[in-house]
Amino acid sequence: MQSKGTLVVISGPSGSGKGTVVKRLREIMPEVSLSVSATTRAPREGEMDGREYYFITRDDFEDMVAQGEILEFTSYCGNYYGTPKKEAERITGEGRDLILEIEVDGASQIKRLVPDSVTIMLIPPTVSKLEERLRGRGTETEQVISNRLARAREEIKLATSYDYVVVNEDDGVEECAETIREIIRAERNKSARMSYITDKFLEN
Ligand code: 5GP
């Protein structure tokens, strides 16, 4: 017998470095899986169906929702994004932890549905650093940058509803990944998760 795996929700606005941190986390915690979401947005260059996302049509997405096959979903910048339920249940049912890299609306849905999930928000250290990072890409128009900045501030306002907030300093990827590893390890020892062992002491 073992306890179910934990759902680990990681959110972070554009400019928080979330993608890089999650990539490093997976290298140092290879036993933890990353959920592959379904989305209606078009693949970006280098993205592969079934690896970054399942790229599906709006009709198929709406069908999946209607059939109860999506654990949480949201509409973000005009496209649907959602977590396939079956895969998440299979992995956690095997006692393995699963990372969901999702935005704030999905995170709050998961917390409501699965109260023992752990939610982590990754944030940049300061507003000016956030702005610097968003501008640093050098490819976006002023309008896109100010939209992203406004959206990031809105998302960071919700940080207090998360279980943990982790600050990604410049060159902070390694430290952030290690901090999140410690959080996941500590969660595994929550008393409620250990009851499959402690309950045995009460049997006689
Ligand atoms: P992108 O299009 O840049 O890959 O993702 C846009 C946003 O959607 C990111 O904040 C990402 O974390 C979020 N996202 C990706 N998959 C899901 C999902 O399954 N559910 C929700 N709620 N958000 C998602």
C-alpha cells in the first residue's frame, strides 16, 4: 500500500522563468511526471503533439469537456487549455507525483477539486526585473509588453491564495528548482499522506 501521488501545481506569469525552472526540476526529480495539457492553440516552432501539448480542435476540446474528460480548463488569450483527467488520475493513482504547469484560474479550480494538491507560484523578484525580462526578449511590440506586464501584475496579486511563493532571482533557476524539490519532498510526509502507515499502529 502507498499513498496517492501529489498534484503539484506550478503557476507563474510571463517573465517568471517558469518553463526553465520546471525543466530543471524534472532533471533533478526524474521520478516526478509533468502533465501534458490539451490546447486549441497552434503549435509553436519546435513543439510536438503529445510532448508539449495535445494540439486539438475547439470541437474536440469542447467534446472532451462535455464527456468529463478534462480535470480543469480555462480560456487564455483566445484559446482553450485543459488538463486531461485520465492521465492525471492514472499517474497519481500509481503513487507518483504530477506537476501541472497551469495558469491562475486552473490552479484555483484544482485546489477546490483536490484540496490536498500543492500550489506554488513562481514570481520575479521585483516589478522592474519583470519589465526588464519581458523587454529582454526584444521581439515584442510596446503594446504586447504592456499587456503582459499588466497581466503578470494581476496574476501576482493572487499569490497569497497559493500554498507557496518562490522568487526567481536572476540566475536563480537552480535555487528555485531545489526549493520546489524540498516542498514536494515535505508534502510527501504530510501526516494525512502517511496515514496508510500510521493507521496500522492503531489496528491492534
Ligand atoms: P502557452 O501558450 O504559453 O504555452 O501557455 C499559456 C498559459 O497557459 C501558461 O500560463 C500555461 O501555464 C497555461 N496552461 C498550459 N496548460 C494549461 C492547462 O492545462 N490548464 C490551464 N488552466 N492553464 C494551462
